[in-house]
Amino acid sequence: MTPRAVYIHIPFCSKRCYDCDFTTYVPHQKQQISQDLEALVKEMEMMVKTTPPGSIGTFFLGGGTPTILSPAQMQYLLHNIKRCFPQWAPDYEFTVEANPGTTNTKLLKVMKENGVNRLSFGAQTFQSTLLEEIGRTHSVDDIVQSVKDARKVGFENISLDLMFGLPNQTVGDVRESLARLVELKPDHVSCYSLKVEEGTPFYTLHLQNQLPLPTEDHEFEMYQLIRSQLRENGYPQYEISNFSPIGKESRHNLTYWHNNAYYGLGTGAHGYVCGSRYENVKSLEKY
């Protein structure tokens, strides 16, 4: 079946978080990002030539941090996405992942004017100390300001991510984060438990018994609190980690859950096309 969903991976971050095992790189040279985008456009051209697309229902620009791109780089990428995938469903969903503090008004306008209609901000927690302890580069104020800026530009579909089970995190911390999150009135919420993945700084600390994680009972209590608090505030659970009012579910995420085909493009991206699953090379140079 011809895929009706497109995932595009931007493998760059200004800093690698301590729990992250995704395909991400801190760019050390300005041309690294430009070269990767040029290769990405070539891959798109090759892909649509071999597997011509029909009407696309969902796009997801993930990473990494896609909003590390400059407005000009984002314009270049979105222009070529529209060129290679010219048919969009009338009710299409186009999500861009964003790190709070990286979405200035100019960048937001470029995205909005080129068809992006959904943003997913990685808030993670509303405790400054915990943000520092997991290696995030943004502040609590950045979360609030980024949402305000996006609303001002005209984005009507905003998702916020939270994490639980973090080192030194308490049930009270989660309760406070939920209260702060609800005040921002997002349209969708994702809540993920920390996974200590091999090869990450957290994994090394865990092996040395220096990673003060909550107990399993406390982590379970956090999850149950998240489920109940979000439900009471109008965000019923529709999937293990995702919550939203009816009609605001992430349709791209449901592509994966329903085992539907999707194009996977970019360094380290995964895809599912013509009955075959594939993974792109993770090396920037090889890609």
C-alpha cells in the first residue's frame, strides 16, 4: 500500500541529553546541517521516484531538534517536502518537534506559512533542577514563552511532552508539572517514563549505582497520577503514553500503532514501505 504518512529525521541537537539514545549529533561545523539537508532532499527525490506518493495524510518532522534549523534552512526543507510530496489530504496533519526556547517568531512564521499545523514541545518537566539534571538546555520560562509565541503566530494544535521516573524526581514533582502543564492548555499531552538505554551517560551512572531513580512503586504512582489528573482535566488516555481531547489525537503516531506504511527519511530514520521495514544509516558521513 502506498504510504500516506511521512517521517523525516533531523539528526541535530545543540546538546545531547543524558538519557538520549536517538540518532543525534551536535553540529561542530555550520555546513554539517546544510549538507545533511541536501542529502535529505536527494533521498526524498529518490524515494518518490521509486515509490510515487499519493495523498499524504500526516507528516512528522522529528529528531533530534528540527527547530535547530535556521528560518532559511527550514524554508528550504519545507519547500522541497511540498515539491516531492505535492498531494496533501484536506485534513492533513503536519507536526514539527520543537525544543522550548528554539522557536523564535520568524521560524514559527516560516513553518506556519509552509503548511506546518502542529507543534510538539519537549517540556519534560517543570522543575528547573530536574531539567538541568537530565541535560536539557531550556528553562521552565522557555516552555511557557514558546507556547505563548506559537499561539500568537496562529498554531492551534500544540502538544507538550512530560517525562516521569527521572532521577531524584518525586510524585510531588509530577503533580506540580501536571498543574503547570494544564495551565498552558495544550491540545495534546505525551507522558513517557525514563528508559535507561545502553550507551547513554545515564546508563554509565546506573552501572555505577550513581543514578538515584524512583522506586518501581513510586514510578507506578506517578503514572497513575498522570492518568487520573489528565483525565480529570479533559485529556482522556487514548494510547499508553498519549492523552488528548477527542479529535486531537496524534494521527501520525496512530500510523505506527495501526501498523500502516510510512516513508522514513533522513539520517537514522526508519520506514515501512511496500511491506518492507528499513533503517537508514546512522552515520552523517555515510548518509
